[in-house]
Amino acid sequence: MADKRDYYEVLGVSKSASADEIKRAYRQLAKKYHTDMNPGDAEAEARFKEVNEAYAVLSDEEKKAKYDQYGHAAFDPTAGGGYGGGGFGGFDGFDFSDIMSSFFGGGGRASSKNAPIEGDDVLARVTLEFEEAAFGCKKEVNFARVEACDDCGASGAAKGTKPESCPTCRGRGYVTVQQQTLFGSMQSQRSCSACRGTGKIVKTPCKNCNGKGYVRVNKRLDVSIPAGIDNMQRVVLRGQGSAGRNGGPNGDLVIEIKVKPHSLFTRNGNDIYCEIPITFVEAALGATIDIPLLGGGTEKFNLPDGTQTGTSFTLRGKGIADINNPKRVGNLIFTVNVETPTGLSQEQKKILKSFEESFEGKKSSAREGFFKKIFK
């Protein structure tokens, strides 16, 4: 038991993981290391058994509670399991095949490779313009997925032939092994090595798929991208991934979105931001200015007199629609920057000088406060 890895470590989850998180982690690892996907790979087969063993315990509320308290010793009959007495007295409600699993790695009962297996998810990436993400669009998505071979109907056998029942396991996919242990003679079931647990032998492989039953196919699909999607978000199309096995469902097509930056606007959530230059006369006297809108056009805005550079204003409902609720729209927040004029003529400089002198020594409140902080 000392050499066993922690079950939480095996599944890559924390001890506080929910039942759904444990199940999700198991499904991903089971697909990754399944022997159908890794024929002849002894390391993958060992990991597959390890993952199944960990899930058998952590998916069962009672077994998980015992494991959390006693670790692997909970299922070690020689350790007493922390229940006050050795042997099997402390294993009420525990399937005896789970004990065999911890000893022999293959379990008291072999798992069937003919059980339905969900297909792998497929990842594709799509790049959008800023406006396309904001308002939604249609995009052609190119991706590759695994499909059942048309020539053999996923059997792996050449046309005119079909898989035959494995003579070693008589089509069951597993063989029964008897071993002598400290507790006497024990029987366990293991995957048949002759047919790799499928129960079938293909004598004449299909040339199109080389006997695998499945082929990799390039696909094109027109996909509707919803309005309001943001950078690195994903669109999931159920059942558009790789084909399942043994009647299992297809995986999903997962489309990862990359949004190009805009020349004027930036985005934070559903709000968009931009900077608007104004003259110092507009800032001082106030003015009606045009604010550009995402997607084209402008909106009039009455700038109040005495506006300071760096001041921000909000146009409500002029941002981006929420991807989950199109009726909820973000805001357009713009910041004004006062431009200092350059290349003034002598006459213009004279006018500005006269303007400055008209204050008769009055200081701006901001500047006066600044010097008070320095010399206080």
C-alpha cells in the first residue's frame, strides 16, 4: 500500500473537489489512457487501471469517507482498516472486487471494452474582428475529427469479412485468472491480451482505416458566433466532436475565440472605453461634441464648461450586449483629453496673454492647493 499514489493525485483533483469535478476528471483521464486509444501501450494500460481504481473509491460516498479518514489502509485487510480488528470485519458495504483491485491491479472483475465510450472533444480556434465579437457573426470553422470508417462501418474488417469471436476468451473480452494469495486461492478477471479486451479478432484488416475502424477527417462547418462573446471565451457545439465507440456519443466541438484589438475602443466586460480629444476652449466654455459609436455613427454629447482633462463620461447602453442576456447592454465610457495648441501666431499669443492677465493674479483652485501641499 505504501507504493500506491494518492487517489486525489491520480485524478488530479483536490480533496475538496465536488462529485461532478471528480467525475469530470475521471472521464477525461479514462478517455486519455483507454487501451483502445493506446493499443500495446503498457504504461497507458497501467494508468487506466489506476484511474479506474481511484474513481471506484472517490465516486462512492461511503468509500470516499473511509479513504479520507484512513487512506489506503481503509481497504488493506492486513492493516485493520482503522476499524479495530484485522481481516475483513471492517469492510461492510465494500465490494470484494475492490479489495482484489488493490492487490492485483486488474480487479476482481474486468471492465468491458465493449462498453459505450464517449468520443473525444475537438478544439478549434477562430479569430474575430472586435465588431464581429460585439455584434455576432457567422464563421466557417475548419477542424479535424475522428469518424467511423465508411468502408468497414467501424468494424475494422475488410469488405466482405467481419470480425470473429476471440478463441482465447470466447468473445467475452476477459479471461479468468486463479492465483494463490495469503488468503487462499483467489480468482480475478483480466482483459484478454489476444483481443485487447474487445472479444473480437480481425483477421483481414480494412485497408481504408488499417483495421482501426476509425479515420481522421477534415471538416468545415458554418458556426453562428453569439453577440457579446469575449476574447478567450468558447463556443461548444454538442456532438460535433470525434465519434464515440461501441455506441457511445460523439464528443463536442469546442471553439476558442480570439478577438483582435480595436483601433479606438478597448473592452472590459460589456463596457467599452475610448479617449476623446477636445480643445482647451471647449473644455473651458463647454461644447456639444460628437462621440463615435461602436459599429459606426456618432452621438451628440453636451460637454459641461470647466471640464478638466482626464474626466470620464458615460453613455449608458452604448456598450456591448451581454452574451447570456442580450437585453442587458454595457456602457460606452469616454475620457476627454484637453489638447494644448501648438504653432500659435503672434496675434494668438497676444490674445492668450491678455486672457491670462485678465485674471488679475487669481490662482486656480487646483494650483493653489498644490502649492499649499508643498509649503505647509
